[in-house]
Amino acid sequence: MNTLPGWLRQHLAALRALLFLTLVCGAAYPLVITAVAQLPGLNGKAEGSYVEVDGKRVGSELIGQPFLDGNGDPLKQYFQVRESNAGDGWDPMATAAGNRGTEDVVDTAERESLLTTVCARSLKFGELDGVDGSRPYCTDGGVGAVLSVLGPRDATGTVTRPTRVVSVNEACPATPFLAEYKGVKVECAVSGDDYAKGQIVPVRGDAPEHPAVPADAVTAGGSGIDPHISPDWARLQAGRIAAARGVPVDRVERLIGEHTTGRALGFMGEPAVNVLTLNLALDETAPFRG
């Protein structure tokens, strides 16, 4: 006959369950997964997919890294990787997305908007690779082309008769990207003034529908350490890199093709180019002499 009190039996049962699950989930499962990870074809990825040159680790195929000079400017002889939101940049211990959406179009004293970030990057990479860096809803100066329109509104909240218009992302004494809006002179933004009470109106401008600078060049990856870029962006950079290294463009484009991976299982994702392995291949086959 079991003479143990009910409360004690319950605690003993819970303890046995705890010990069993600890052994299964805390020991057996990790050991099985570790063993599977050592199978041929999987062990490299499990150990970090490190890349070595002359016996020295130079990076990982899974973690993006910048190719910049001492001033933080892009090295012209290398392919560039996507910008990073991870920590201070490309920090694998602080992977994170920017967490900003398409409605983030107004700069503040604390930070610039996502729109201005995109505009600035498009201008930078356009200048770097000698193409038109213009983009819809961006000014020629590389900030968001956004107006705050003040005046009486109708029932839908739309300003019916503008009385004042401010280019919110162009601080005085800047000359606004637009001289006037609906007959009202556009003003530059005065630091410290709050224009949120106005109707926020992004202005598309006359930039091409399909910008020369691809989308992945102006946005950061979701992890903040994306090691890949699109083939389109890689091909855009080919001319600059060929000129810097003194080799034909088709030689660089051939390397791009050799380092482009297709869609997973033939239908998931998009083709991508691993920037680290491509740059290492460049150093091996077309060394920079500058």
C-alpha cells in the first residue's frame, strides 16, 4: 500500500518528468544533432563555414563583412556588401533588422528616416559606380523629398488650400528641392520646429521607375550580416572593379557568374552572389596593383 501523501507523490512525479526531459532535451537531442552536423557536407556549415587564405581565417561565407578603407569609404577594387544594422555594423553578436517601414519618411533630430537612408545610399553607390543614383521620392541632394503641407482640411484629412509648405528633410539654409507646391512657396525646415501637424506629402519627382542602383544596395538585410548581394548589383560594380584592377570587364563578369548561386531547390529565394568568396577569387586571379 502506498502510504506517501498525495502532495509528495505529485512532486516526485514532477521530478521524474523533469529528469527525463532534461536527459532527452538537454543531453540526448543535442548529442544527436551534433553528430548529424558532422556528416560530410554538413560539418563545414556547422563549424561556421570559415574561409581561409594561406592558413589564416579571413571570414565566413555566412557572415557579411565590409570592404572599406580607413575612412570608412568603399574600396574601389572590391565588391561591396549590403549595409548593416547589426550593432555598429556587421556584428554577428548583435544581428538585427532596422525595424523601419515604408511610412518612415520624416527625419528627426535623433535619427534620419528610412527614406533618407535609402536616398543617401542610392546616391553614394550611383556615384561610386558611375550611374544615375536618382530614386523616386528622393531629392538631388540624397534626402527624402517630403513636404509638410499646412492649411484647412476636408473630412478625409486632405489639405484643401495650402497656406504653408515646408520641405521637412531639408534644414535651413538649404534651398528646397521644389520651389512651390500648389502655388505656395516651399520653405526649408527650421531646426526644432514640429511639422507633424501638417499633411505629410512625399513627392515622387522625375526619377526613373526602375532605378539604376538595385534595391539590395540601398537596404540592409534582415539579419544585418547578409553576406550576399544580387547578381544585378554585382554586375553594376563590375566596370569599376575591372578598371581598378586593370582587367577586362568580361573577366570580372565571368567570376560573378561562377560565384552566383541559384534558387534553393530551384524555386525558393533569388539568385545571389557571395561577396567574400567573389572578392577572394578576384585577389587570386586579378590582383590589385594600386
